[in-house]
Amino acid sequence: MYYLPQPPYFLIFAGLFIGLTCGLAFEATLKSQVKVMLNKPVDQMLKGSGLQLPFFGICVGICVFLSSGLEIFIFDRWLSYALSLPMTIFIAALVWIQLASVLKQLKEGGSKAIDLDAFY
């Protein structure tokens, strides 16, 4: 008899919960540290800001969420983690670089530098 493993529904909800709670912690830390970060040099803005741990938690939660979703629909557990881990690392690197870029723009031009709704 062939045994079909149970889909990891718990891991989907756990990954989503981890990602959301760490996202809320990331938001609160970012809001409280923006003024401190803007007083630092541009290359040192994100170092020692306390954002690394919540951001890492977001990445872990999203990786678990993605791999569990892949495991439910098609793939084996190892293959689903092998696909979701590089994708999560790549997206996390892009988001971190974009955050550094936005903070740099905010430091150089103030809040008007990142206002997307303004038409001149």
C-alpha cells in the first residue's frame, strides 16, 4: 500500500504567523529607529539598527510558508525547500538593498524625495 503524507497545513499557518508577527516588529523598530539612522553616515545606516532580527524572522516565516505551499500542491519536502530557500534569500536581498536606497534618499532629500504622489 502506498502512503501519502499529510499536507503541512500547520506549517502554512505557522509560517504566515511568524512572517506577520516579525513584520509588525520590523515596522515598530523601523519607526522608532528612523531618526537615529538618519544621523549616521550613509554606509552605516542599517548597521546596529536592530532591524536584522525581525527581518530574519520575516524571511524564515516566508520561506516556511512558500515551501509548505509548494509541498501541498506538487513537490517533495526537500525539493520545495530547495526552491523556496534561494527564492527567499534573493527577494530578501533585494528588499534590504531597496530599504537602504530609500533611507539614503530620505537622508539626502527629506520626505519630499520619496513622495511618489507628487507631480511637478
